[in-house]
Amino acid sequence: MGKPIEKFRLNVAAILLTPEGDMLICERNGIAGAWQFPQGGVDKGESLDQAITRELFEEIGVTADQWVELKKSGPFRYHFGEGRQVRGFHGKDQHFFLLEYLADPLAIDVHRPLPEFQAFQWIRPEEFSLNWVPQTKRAMYQEALLALLGLELR
């Protein structure tokens, strides 16, 4: 008998950069110090591009006319860990989009109808800390930031 088949949810994440090179990070709602990029699942019948457009609007109020895609890469896979499943999935296959954000950096709106975040800030990419993300996601973040920004995080 073989190993059980694992299922991974298709997911998208956005790394937004200002023209000056600052990167957006958002703090998870109710989890102080947990900073990440806007991200979310790809709905049935939805393309990756449609999903990133929807997620950016739902999570931070950013519309498609406020950014330009520079690059995308993935999928980067991570497991939830310890055989855990969430909604029948063992982890996620995440595609990262590197986007140039063209609007006012202060116009980010984390106070959405179903808020995912409680705060946001713009940082230099090299200031990003792997300690802000769960252990299960750290290797994925390292791979994605290296692929998209040439940034080596330790």
C-alpha cells in the first residue's frame, strides 16, 4: 500500500513594491508581530491573475489599475505540518506575484469588510524577517524572495 495522496490548495500572494523599492507587509488580524504579504486561495474556475486581483481588493482595497505586474513565480509548496489538514488540504501551492504599486502608499486599506490584517507598513525588502511568518512557511518565503527579488534571507 502506497503513501496517501496529499492535496495542496492553489494560492496566490502579492509582493507590492513602490517605485522607490519599498515593500508592503501586513500584520495579521489579531496576531501581533505576524507580518506577511496579501495572499489567498484561488477559487474554482479562477485564473491566478484573477485570484491575485480579487485578493488584493478584498484584503487591502487595491484595484487592478493601481499596480503593474513585474514578475511571477511558483508554485512554492508548503505543508501545514504534522499531517494536519485544513479544509481537506495538507498545505498550499503558492504562486507569488511581484507587483509595482503605482498609487499612494498610504492608501492601503486594511479595514475591509472581512479584515485579514490590522496594520500595514512599507519596509526595505532586506528588512523582512523570517521570524514574522510561521515556521512552516519560512522556506517558501526564502525561495520566493530569492526568485523574485534576488534577496537571500537567513
